[in-house]
Amino acid sequence: MAGNREGPALRLNRLAIFPYFVIFPAMIRMVQKNSWAYCLAFFLVALCLLTPAKGWGKQAQISDIIVTNNQDNLLVYFFTKGCFTPEMNKAIMNGIPTTFTFLIDLYSPRSFWPDKRLASLKLHHTIRYDALREEFSVILSERGNQTFVMKDFAKAQEMMADVSNVQVIPLQSLEKNNQYKLKIKAELNKVRLPLYLHYVLFFVSLWDFDTDWFVVDFVY
């Protein structure tokens, strides 16, 4: 089934418009205290915050959505296109873990009331690169956080972008010949870094977007 989109294509985090008058006075105070390490870290973050947003959110989209079922459960398959940029690839190769979060919501439409949500899933795909072993690890939450190790970056990227055979809801919770709405969204998670940068965004322009909600209407 083909999906359509709703909502804004981009969602820029508030930090991306962090005021200049907050960033630079703080840097000056750090210099005066000779806190050069903290100043350097803060400068890198400030540089990212003041860089125009680009990349992931403008390209990524959910595609190839299939809603089907086995004997017991409603299943969904889909693929995320355009979710890797050259900047993101460089960050991954430098050892920065990257996580995609996939949101899957199932609704039963209602005429005079808000749609009733029947199921809500949150899946995580995380990729890490080990430079010493020259291999990639991909962790998939929908497979019990199983870790897949491979040498080929292209295969690791494909695994990160692909969601397959995910159980959404037991069929016994659905009614025959009723209409339902499945909504899917992908997000690129914020990252935490060591050395003075905990809980601070790195490459904010890359790690601060999500896709549209893609919607599939179907009759069971």
C-alpha cells in the first residue's frame, strides 16, 4: 500500500536558533577563567548551532510501505530513503554512534471523536564503527537488541534503514472489514559525546530533524 504524508517536512529544534547574545558572552567568561578546554568544547557546539540546517531532514522519507499479516499478527515493512548524508557518514566513521528511531502508530478512525490509537511502537536502530577492527555493529531493537557485525558499510546502512516483519498488533484486536490508519515516522536521534560534551548536540544541523508522518489507510 502506498503511503501519503502529513505535517511539516522539517522540525528545527529550538537550539538551532539559540541566540547569539547567549553563546558569545558565555565563551568570553570561559576565556577569562582560563577554562580553555571548556571554551573549546563550547565553541564547537556554538559553531554547530549557528550553522544553517541542512542534510537529513530534507532528504529522508519513508518508502516501500507494506501492511500485511501472518496467521496471528498485523505486520509492517518499510524502508527509509535518503537517511545518510556525507557528513553523517564521516561522523560514523569517526566513531560517533548514530541511532534512528522509528515511530509506528495504529489508529481506528472515528467520525466525531479523535481517532482511537490501538498500538504504538518505538523502534531503535543504532550503528557503531570500530576503527581498530574496521567493522560496523548494527543493533536492532525489534530483534531483541540483537547485534549484527559486518565489514561492509553499505550493508550496515541498508540494515539501519530497513524495517521488516514488525508485529504491530494481534489480529484478534482488529475487526473484519473495518478501516484502519497506520502512521510511520523516522527520527535521527541526538547524540551524547564524551569530554565536556555530555547532553550537548554535536553537528546540530545534522542531528535535529525527523521525517514527515507517512500514513497508510487500509481495510482489514
